[in-house]
Amino acid sequence: MASRGGIHALLRTLRRTSSYAAGREIRPGPACVLLRLGARALSGDAALCSRPLSGETHAELLELSHRDPDRFWGRAARDRLTWDRDFERVQDCDLQQGRIRWFVGGKLNVSVNCLDVHAARDPNRVALIWEKDEPGTEERVTYRELLEMTCRIANTLKTHGVRKGDRVAIYMPVSPVAVAAMLGCARIGAVHTVVFAGFSSDALAGRIQDAQCKVVITCNQGVRGGRLINLKATVDAAVKSCPTVKSVLVAQRTNHSVPMGELDTPLEEAMARESAECPPEVMDSEDMLFMLYTSGSTGKPKGIVHTQAGYLLYAALTHQHVFDYSAGDVFGCVADIGWITGHSYVVYGPLANGATSVLFESTPVYPDPGRYWETVQRLRINQFYTAPTAIRLLLKYEESWVKRYDRSSLKTLASVGEPINNEAWEWFYHVVGEGRCPLVDTWWQTETGGVCIAPRPAEEGAEIRPAMAMRPFYGIQPALMNEKGQILPGGGVSGALCVGQPWPGMARSIFGDHQRFVDAYFKPYPGYYFTGDGAHRTEEGYYQITGRMDDVINISGHRLGTAEVEDALDEHPDVPESAVVGVSHELKGEVPFAFVVLKESAEENQEDVLKELGQLVATKIAKYAVPDHFLVVKRLPKTRSGKIMRRILRKVAMEKADGLGDTSTLDDPAVVSEIVQAYQRYKSRTAKA
Ligand code: PRX
């Protein structure tokens, strides 16, 4: 698509080859019999972005959202979303049972809310700015154009047998076609599962199999940091073991032609054959919108299920209030659509609010470390949302890489994905934002659907503390628990972070395994949603996230279960067992550290085996999951019941072996000194190297 003249050339081709009449009026689709609830749904930008219950102060709204959540959310849903049928009940939730249902009985279509309502009012408003890998080659797509692309993809999916409820895998980096593919699924009621295009063919296959996808949408190649990535080849390898896949739709990102097999259809050609209109499917509030795989502390990645109305409302409301978005702003979230941040703050939140959303294809250092700020200057970005890992990388370079570019358009800076350290926060705030833009550290998860704790919204000008998520969003009631499962009241306490009241954006299930959903999130602290994170509450009531409490690690903001890496390592015939822990890393936040036990026969060619292990992890999961450290040990520390004590390994790897804590439950405490010695030998070897 790009090298042949980009999105506009594609759109011109599509118009020539079909019945599309350029420039004609666009009306909301037939299913969109607007109820105009609250009489504000279509009455202009200001109304679309009006605060729910406008006129009240932030403190009043916050109080109402806790005291009378049904009133708060019911009014917000009627004000902000365009419904085909009003809902009968605001919520039907039971956190004891893990039952979450919002806006019961309501009917709507998410793509109508993200496209038709804006295209009807202002068709030429820019919906997307595709900031392609090469600086200065950006392309703009209007709401009308995005609606057209979406309808064509929706019709293409229908032609390929996709029906309401079917699953579609999307394996492509961020681009207008990828966004149209997500919305095309939403248009016809199909469920998308976007798989981050850095995952290996095995990881992709595992997700496609679990979701039983009928169709995969991909592109010939990806382009990132001046490098080409052969995505289609990865899909070819994956679908060999995926009998449910009946078609692969292949978009052309570059001129490179790839072999096309029996399952494959060139996407642009297929779109050209289809109509530019597609009646939206009328969806129930609680029908599935998408699933997104994420890592847990045990087992395989889980397909987190999000549904229609509640997710969209929460994404839209947080997008506006957390980032202080106003109509006409250019919103720059540089996340990939393969992660939840891309879903909520590149696609659904901004588009529901009629914003102009930036699609960032490149890296923070391509072609040089000024890339982000040059992009901010060129696109006049107002809100800039990135991850601490990128900031830590950039602050190593001269400040002139930032200062040479005009950043006066910036209004809000934001961070997500992992705890942001003080140095990164201060640099982002003072050097990039010149101390004049609020910097919001936003805490949330794939499971929460949108931001739950962030310094904004707050009363005008309220204090922001460095490196702290601080305040709960409307309707979010955090609770900290001690080891006995008791609530820790007051300030100056640390514990397991839970949420005590349901909110519309929260996940509904794990695809195909609702019991796992209940067990993971609602069993640990009955009546509460358990986040898996620890947090500290200050005397003033502000929250600071302290990190995961389970065996999930966070590499450059990418979530990874150590069990997944262990499973990959254990597949090697020379590895009877292994244990993986996370250790701190200056740039990436955390990296995996693998302790491996090798068969005696393999000890002689250890170096080769360790190389193979690295490759194995890259093949089974992704390159980012490959452990930075491998330490061969004779045995692992285990309890008498055979459970590996990762806590001890973590301490060894973090060089805190003098504070190992209680080791009395170990089957043989002598194992600890063996491992410490092996670690010291490893350290002195790597130091010499
Ligand atoms: O540990 C927390 C960390 O990232 C986890 C969620 O990862 P994921 O589902 O991939 O979603 C990432 C983007 C929303 C959390 O359990 N995390 C996320 N944001 C922060 C954070 N840790 C500290 N501070 C944050 N702002």
C-alpha cells in the first residue's frame, strides 16, 4: 500500500474500481437509528466531549461515581455513545462470582460510534495521521475515508465467510489498513484478536488455535527503523498448524512481492471489488468486541475478552479526561496496536471522541534520537503518550536532540507500561515538556480496558508528584490488602492492589476458560478484582505502583510470564528443568534471567546448548523474551513438596543473596550456596568478557 503511492493512491484505486461516488453525503448506516439519548449524541464536538453531568466539579463527579455508580455511568453512556436501543439496566455485576455486565439490553455498533457519527458531521476531519517509518512521509486519512476503508474490509471479511461472533486474527503493525481491519470486524460483529507483529510463528499459531480464527489479516512486510520484517512468511509458517483458518488477507505495505498460496488473497484487490458501504451489525452491549492475549503467572497466554459498550465508553472517557483531550487536538500515542494501549488510545478512545490519532510506525531512535520530537513538531502533536523504556533510552543522548524541535504544541505528556523512575520522569517533564505540561503516569492493564489510576482528572491545577500514578479515575475504588486478605486502611501502607467496585471497561472473561478468569482475578480477595500488582498509598491517599507480585515480568513495557519462557526452555532435550526470574535492567526495566539444569551428557557443549536455548525462546515466543542471562546450575531450590522457590533465585540474580529470608522450607538448604557460587563464577566470567 505505501510504496504504491500510499493510502490515497489506494483509495483512488478503490473508488475507480467500484461503485463508490466520491464526495457524496455520508449518513449513519441503517442500523444506526439514533436515539439521541440525552439529546446530545450528535449535537457537536463540544457535546461529544462534554463531561458526564457537566457543570459539576471533579470532586463532585468522583464522589457521585462512587456513591451512585449506576447514575454516573448510565448518564455517561447515554451522553457519550450512540445507541440503536437504550439499555434496560446500567449494570449487573457480582465481583464474588466474576460476573460483569454493563448496559444490559442496550444495542449499538462500535464502528458507528467511532466513524459514522463523525463522518456524518465532519467527513473531512482527519481521523488518522500515519507517521510512517521514514520521517516526512506521513499520510492523513479522514473520517470519511476511514469509514470507506472499514466498510470495504468488512465486506471482504463477509465474502470470506466471516460472520458475527467469528474470530479474526490481525498480524500487522500499526497502519490505517490495520485500524480499518479492527473496525471492519467491529462493523460486522466479528471478534478481532490483534497479535503483536513481533511474536514468532509458534506464538501466533498458539493464539490463532486458541481463538479458532477463521481469517488472518496481515501484510507482506513490516517496516521499522529502516528494516524490513517478513510478516507474511511468519503467517505462512503459523497457519500450517491452524486448520480453522480458511483465508489469509494480505495487504501490501512494500513493493516486495511474496509467494501467494491457496489460502491467500491480496487485500487491496479484494477491497476494490467490494462496496464502500456496509450496514453495521446491531450488537448487544455485552457481545464480544475483541480479545487480546496477555501473559499470566502460570500457563499459556490468556485471551482477555472485552465487550462492546462498556469498553468503548471507558476508553473514550479516560481518553478525554486523563489526557485532557479537547476537540481538534492531535493525539499522539506511540504504542503498537498489538498491545492494549494501542487498542484503547490509538484506536477506540480517540476515534470514539472524534480525535485525530497518530499511528507511529517507527522507533524512538530512527533515523536519530530526535525522531519523537521532530514528529511532535511536524504533526503539531498535543498529547504525547509513550513508555518509560523509550524515555530511559532517549535521556542518554544530548538534550539538543530534543531542544532543536518546536514542542510548543504539547499540552500533556503521559507514560504507561511499567513504573517510571524518577530520572526518566524528571527528564520527560523538564527537558521535553519544559516544565509546563502535566506529565501523567497512567497505571492500567490489558484487563482493565483503560486507565484506572492517573494524576488526572483532578481539580484544576492539582499537584502532580513525580513517578506516581496518584489518583483513581471516576468509579475506581482501589483497595490495598495484606497477606491475610485484610484491607489496609489509611495512608503509609503497602499491599496487594485490588479494586472494590466494577467499572465498565473491565475484562469480562478469558476466552474459552471463564473459570480461569474467576480464579485469577476474583478468588484471591473475594469481592474484589485483584490486579497482580503491589502498590503503596501515601498519607495523602496517593497511589504508587510498586510492581508485579506474581511471576509476570515487564520487559520494555512488554508483559511476559516467566512460566512461558520456562516451557520453551524445557522443550530442549538437554534441559530437564529451568526457572526464570526477572532482574532489573537500566533501559528495559526488567529482563529474564534463566537458571537451567542441563543433562550431564550436555555439559561438555554447554555453550552450544545455551545458544540453542536462546533461539528456542525466540522461535517459541519472541525475540524480546530471550533471557539476557543463562546460568547453568546442578539443581534448583525446591520446597519439600517440589515447588521451585523463585524468590531465592530472584534474590541471587539481583545480588541480594545476603537477604534471602526464610530458607527453612527448602528441601535441602545447601542448594543455596551452590547457586550463589555458580552465580559468582558467572559474574566474574561475564565481567572479564
Ligand atoms: O505491572 C503493571 C504494569 O504493566 C502491567 C500491565 O501490563 P499490560 O496488561 O501489558 O498493559 C500495559 C499497558 C496498560 C501492570 O499490571 N504497569 C502498567 N502501567 C504501569 C505499570 N506499572 C507501573 N506504573 C504504571 N504506570
